[in-house]
Amino acid sequence: MLQQYPGGQDVAEDFDRAMSKGWWRHLISRLSRRSDELLSYADVHKQYEVKGQRELGVRIVPIDQIIGSMGRCRDFDRAFYPRQTDTSDRWMSIARASNKQMPLPLVELYKVGEAYFVQDGHHRISVARANGQDFIDAHVIEVEVQ
């Protein structure tokens, strides 16, 4: 028997819908020759000299400004739609908890300029995006670059 949200919405259908949106976004990006890849923090780190970092604490972050990852660039696209079906159980577990309004840990982000990179919380961001959220609570560390 499939698990359902209180409103009757099926988490498996939501995951499939998110995967489908990601597939279409990928196709459009290929046709338009624009990347839909998450930026790699390692690549950015190589391009700029890091001057230091500081704790910003808990912030409300626009999901649209989260455009990179510190290690899972191939698992999600730039809009955090999932690309891998092997993480569907984790995604659906987060979706069930989120829709039951269960407290979830803050996502952990690194801020470089106006862009954010995910240290922890890729699935939480993906589910938030799929649920139509524009903002997410996060623990943020700002990286100062030159």
C-alpha cells in the first residue's frame, strides 16, 4: 500500500513528477545549449582565492539562489529536481515528513557572493522546491573570496 499525504497526495507520484520535470528541463537545456548542472563548489574554490569564512547563523534563503553543491552535483539539476532514481526512498521519506509538518533539520549552506552551495540537505531542498516553496531555513557559512 502506498503512503499518502494527509491531502491524499501520493509521495511516489510527487517523486515521479519531480523526476519528469527534471528530465524535461534537461532536454530543454541540451537543446538550448545551456547548462542545467549544479555548480561544483570545488570548481569555484579552484577559481578564486579564499580569504576566509564566517558563520552567518540561521538565515531564510531563497531557493533560487541555491545553485551549487559541495559533492552531489550529479544527483540533482540546478533547480534541485532529482536525476537519480536510487535516492527515491530518501526523497519520499523527506516529502512525507515535510507534508506532515514534522520538524526537519536545517539545511547547511555555504554562501559565495550571492550564490549558495549545499553541504547537507539536497533532498530537503528538492522536496521544498517540488512543494512550491520559495524559501528555506538554513545554517549558513559565508566564504569570502578574492
